[in-house]
Amino acid sequence: MPSTAEFAETAALIGDPARANMLIALMDGRALTATELARAAGITPQTASGHLAHLTEAGLLAMTRQGRHHYHRLASADVARMLESIMSVTAGRRPFPTRPARTVTGPRDAALRRARTCYDHLAGQLAVAMADRMIARGEIELFPDGGALSGGGAAFLSSLGVDLEAAHVYAMRRGGGRIFCRPCLDWSERRPHIAGAVGAAMSRAWFAHGWLRRVEGSRAVTLTRSGEMVLGKAFDLGLGEQAA
Amino acid sequence: MPSTAEFAETAALIGDPARANMLIALMDGRALTATELARAAGITPQTASGHLAHLTEAGLLAMTRQGRHHYHRLASADVARMLESIMSVTAGRRPFPTRPARTVTGPRDAALRRARTCYDHLAGQLAVAMADRMIARGEIELFPDGGALSGGGAAFLSSLGVDLEAAHVYAMRRGGGRIFCRPCLDWSERRPHIAGAVGAAMSRAWFAHGWLRRVEGSRAVTLTRSGEMVLGKAFDLGLGEQAA
DNA sequence: GCAACGCTTCGGCCATCGCCGAAGCATCGT
DNA sequence: ACGATGCTTCGGCGATGGCCGAAGCGTTGC
């Protein structure tokens, strides 16, 4: 009876209250650090670390190391679907059980959360929204460990003044395609945005065009009036309360 | 944090190897007895009994008592879907893990398995197939503890010579609607067939019409040539190897 | 560099829970 | 009525596994 054991093991992994809380906390697709997940589960980081190792080895979670932080997220949409199907069977009819004390992440500064630089590229709600739009349109793909710009994506960015030629040359000189286009886990949104040479070229071009402006003494970034016009339209952003 | 605990509890229930094996054994929709499930899980009946009580209380299983047998089955299609989604996440890609020693159920006698009487109504593969067809067409509904014949179902049976009038009168005299139409767990197939006054009227009519014939010294039943013609057509049965 | 921080590994404590033998109830068959 | 069968409850044993404190890397930032 080989694989019936794996089946039970998977379920047993989910069945522990601490691990269950961590998994539920990850169900919105964000990636959280071990310490944050420990808090969500009400256990110490040591204990959480062990749990996370097991969950990752079992293929339920995937982990990305970024500096001294280890970001954990659900390994696939299949895992999320499985968790939801368990919830649907659970007595309480509701599709989502009461959230486990919504973990607050990231900078308190609203402006930073909205848009900022992350090394050489953009981050924050704005950058994540841009990446989402491009993914939805099939202009770009972002995997945990890489990404790819489609022909349409290249044309789109070029039309916005992004110099992909230079980005490509730069990437080739500094380590090949993996540098050209890659995801970066957004540290307030906990979802991927566009990094690599492409991401750098995007921010460089748009600062140069005067569509983006840095906030004094901060990593925060604001869209200028012309930026709202051009980028807001190009990325189909809701032109909402973008005012600083 | 109310319902997150239920979530974990459900998964923990599935996570025990013995319980997992029992659940997997039930995934084909059959209903099995506690002892059979104990064998499938490789544990003693006492232990299985406790497990089954927990699974039932958690809403994963439903139980029907029939004499001294307690038939357990998955509580709903949702539960089956949930189990499948867990399997799909489990490392081994295959949708069904190696079956846990396919439980052999029921009489060895092939003729008995095919068709027989069960008190006053029909049982066996034939009866289960008939019930399945009628359910699929919306002519009848069978719940664990009752059933209902639709208008179309009544017309269909009447066209096959079944005297539903008499059955109704009989049922009313002997305890109300619950007697009229109800399911009976088929003891070889472990799936429901039609019992109650309706089931009795069906077998009575068809014996009278010469479409069914009892086998000497046995509860086994065979379809006659005319029965194959009429019932085979009416129930859309594959006219396969029905030969005794 | 050094201290702070995040994460991990190690060791040992403790509770939970699965397991079975024995015994008690219900049902069936003769 | 009797024994056989199916299921359940009870009690106690044993092991798995979660938990934390302490300590050991690696990264960050001053």
C-alpha cells in the first residue's frame, strides 16, 4: 500500500492546529515569513520552523529566501483548492472560516505601501497591480524562480518608453536570462512584482519621463499627474484616491 | 478563532492512516460494514468502531443500520471531492492511489449477485442498475431514510404493469409514506435499490408477467427472454451476458 | 568589526491518541 | 431458547509528535 500512506500523511500535516492556521493564513496567496506565521499560529518561531520544513517537504508550501527572511507561500493553486474543499466540508457552511487574526504586514506608512522603490525597481500596491495586469493579459509570466516577457509584453513596455534593448544587454553581461526578467516578492503586499533588468528599466524610464517622482527622504514614490494619465490608462488602474 | 479548529479537526481525522484507508475504501460510493472497513484498514473491529463514530460525528460519513449490520458510506459527494483533491496534491500524481486490497463483498454465487429477491423486492446488480437508471432520469429519489417517486416515475412503472394504486393503499394502511418507497442497501452491491411497497409491486408484477423467474431452490432470479426484451429496453440495460 | 535580527537545529518534557483485550448489547439463525 | 455474529464501550498500555528553552549559523545595519 504505497501511496495511501502519502495521502494520510498529507492530511495529517494539515490536521495539526498550528499548521492549519499557518496554511489558512496563506490562503490569500501572500507569502509570509516564518515569524509571522508563528504569530498567526500562536507558537514560537522554533516550532513554526519545524512545521514549515515539513510542509515544504510535503509539497504543500514553497519557500523563497530573500536576505535573512524566508518567505513561505502555498506551493500551487491546487493546494489552495484542496484547503478550500476541506473548508467546504467542515460543518460551518461558510466558504471561509473566520480569519485567523488577519496578520498585519509591512510598513505602516500608507505611502510606502502604495508605491516605493525596491532596490532598482518598483514595489508596493502599484507595482503589484501592474504585474497583475500584465500577467492577466499574457504579456509576462512570473514564476517563483524566474519569468518571461512575451512579444506583446515587450511591445507594450516599449510603447511606454522602456528601453528593453539596454536591459537585455545589461542582463546578458551580468549572468544571463535569469537576470533579465524575474519576480520579486513584494514586502508589503507579499505578492510578486516585476524585478530584474526589465523591472529596473521600467522604473528608470518612468522616472526619466516624469511619470514617477520620489518622495523626499523616503523610498516612497508617487505618480505625477502625467503619470496618472499615461500609466493609469496603460495599466487600466482604477484612477482612485492616488493622491499623496 | 472558532471554525479554524473545526477545519484542523476534519483534516486530522483524515490524517490517521487507519481512517484514511477506510475513507479511501468508501470512495467508490459503496457502503461497507464496520468489520469490512476494519479489515481494509488492518485494525480490529473495536478500534474501527471508534474511528467510525468520530468520522460520522464530524459529518464525513453517514451510517445506515440494517439488522445487525451498520453500513457506512461517505456522507456526501462533497466529501468524495475533498478526498480526491487531497489525492491530487499528494506527491504521486495518480488520481487514485493503489487500492487498499479491494474489499470483496457479498455472496460468491454469481447468479445471486446478478439478481435475486430480497424479502418482497428485487436485489442484486439488476435491481441496483434499475434504481440507478430511474434516479438518473429523475423518476425516483432515494435518500438514506426514505424516497420519493416522481410523476414521471409513476407513469413509467405503470407502463410496465406495476400496480402503484394497490401499493399505495397497502403502504397507507401499514405506516404511511415511509413504507411506500424507500431504499434498501443491496447486500452484494452495497448500493441502494428500490424497496418498500413500490419495490414489492415491481417484483410482483414482473413475476406475474413472466418477465422474471425464480431459480429452483435459491433466491436467485433470472430475466426470461420476454423480460430481457421489455425490461432490458425500458431500463436501457446493456443486453450483455445475462445468460444463467 | 559588533550587535541585532531571523531562522534553524537539538534535547527533553509532556499530552494526545491509536491500539488491543475483555466485556456488554443487540440481532440473526436454528 | 440457545449460540453465533456484528457492533459497541471500557480500561490501560505504548508510541508518536508537538511544544519550548537553549544554542548555533547566516544576514543586515551601524
